[in-house]
Amino acid sequence: MKKVLSSVFTVILALSVGLTGCKKETNSGQRMILRYAENQAQDYPTTLAAYKFAEMVSERTKGRIHIEVYYGGQLGDEKAVIEQLQFGSIDFARVSISPLSEFEKSLNVLQLPYLYKDAAQMWRVLDGKIGEDFLNSVEKANLIGLSWFDAGARNFYNSKRPVTKLSDLKGLKIRVQESQLMMSMVAALGANATPMSYGEVYSGLQSGFIDGAENNWPSYDSVAHYEVAKYYVLDEHTRVPEMQMVSRPTWSKLSEEDRKIIKECAVASAKIERELWAEKEVVSKEKVRAAGSVVTELAPGEKEKFQAAMVPLYSRFCSGYEKLIRLIQTQ
């Protein structure tokens, strides 16, 4: 019943925004004001890249297309944003492929634990034909994929104890994104998965409702999770890229020339985001260590145990994609 009410609310919201919005057809040469949803802080790499994207589009169209960036989850959590993108009440967004995979199952492949050896291999995949095919895959969900943003490697952190071996995770209540794959991953490692929106994690850790979460260095720093969960382990279980997207209803209103401009600006802003990300990672590592975070590495032989625990997830969530997985792993 709750899911039905949520869907009804999303439809009502989409319709109300569509009726009251100020978007205009670009084919007529009139100014178009579009909305971009971003759930991170204003100074976060993805947000800064979104601003750059908006700036470049405005410059290329001589102000005819104006994109307003709403940061900090002002337009809803990632799942709600995706649903609003489908209806066209939000025009652009940057979202993690974890919640996006609930709308396009093939994206589970790209977030399989220990899929890549390192970041370089991931970018060889995403910057090539495989990555372009995955961008195109979301069209079935009424979305248009534009470019890939970096989100680093995800690691576990908690408020209870240092983690150096698999058994240290046992029984910990770990927040995960609203993704069946991520929930199953945490459960396979012996912890208790707790789906929760990103904005609720700090209070959840502070109150003890959850013991930990998993994310990259910049996220751990930017929302101050290190203040309430000081134990951070470098297990690098996943490298989950993020997708910059446009609503298909919005895309259909654009001329071919404007589509070309937006695609080119999206690709250019993605390159900027990767540079900003690398800089932010360095700053974040130094900041949280100085604040007293206890950063540990897995003991010898433990990473192999983590990897072994993930084997059942490959067949459960990506059955039929075995050939593609092997292709990715050989890039």
C-alpha cells in the first residue's frame, strides 16, 4: 500500500510541476529554464561539475537554455529524482547507478563487487563501447544517459570497531542504498543491511539506529560521517560509477542541435568532475585522518574471503550477462 501511495504522490508531483513549470520549447527560439537535481553538498565534485555543465550549456546556447542546479537533495532522494525524471518534472540529474539499477537491471553488472582490478580498468570500460551501451540502456526507463561521473571506491565504516577481517563485520547494522544487490552484498558478508536515504545516515549513526555504512572518501568526509563512525576500512568492495542523465520528455523537446550541445557539454563536465574528484579524495583522506578516524587495511588473505563471499551474487543478479562480465574483466 505504501508503494502505491508513493507512486501516486510521484505522479501528482510530476503533473503539478509540469503544469506550473516555466519550461519553453527551444525549437521556437524562446528561453528554456531547466532543473538539475543533485543530492550532494554545494562544494562536492559532482555538484561543481553540474554547475560547470550548466555554465557550458548556457554559453553554447547564448543563454537560451538556462539550467538551475538544486544541490543537497532539495528535489528529493535519488529514487524520487529518477521517478520525476521519467515524468519530465525534473530535467537533469546525477545519480548513482545503485538506485538506477532498480529501473534498469543490466546496470547491476557495473556494481558487482570486485569487478575491476583498479580505477584505470573501470574507465577503459566506461569510456568505450560497453560504457556507451550502458548509457543507452536507460532509454527503456524513459531516461537518456549522457556521461559518467567518478565516485571512487566504496569502503565500509562503522562506529563500533576497527575492521581488518571478514568476521569483524558480523552482526553490524550497515546502511545501504535502496538496491537489492547492495543489500544482498552486505548480508553475504555477515552484516545486517539497512536501506536508508542518504540524508538520514548521520542521525542514524549518531543515534545508534545503524552501526555503519559504506561509501567513498569524499562522501565520508563531506557529510561528516567520520564524526559518528570513525572506523574506516580500505576494502574497496565496489567502484560504482554515477550517471549524468536527462529526462526523455525533456530530450524530446530539444532540437538536434541542442541535443548535440548538451551531450558534448555533459562529456566535457564529466572530465572536469574526474579531476575534481581526484583532488577531493586527497583532501578528504587528510582531513578525516587528522580528525581521528581509524583507517585500517584488510589483513593478508582476507580480501580473498570477501571476494569468495560475493560469488553467489554474480549468478543471482547477473544471470545471462556472463559473457559481458568476462569481457569487462579482460579490458
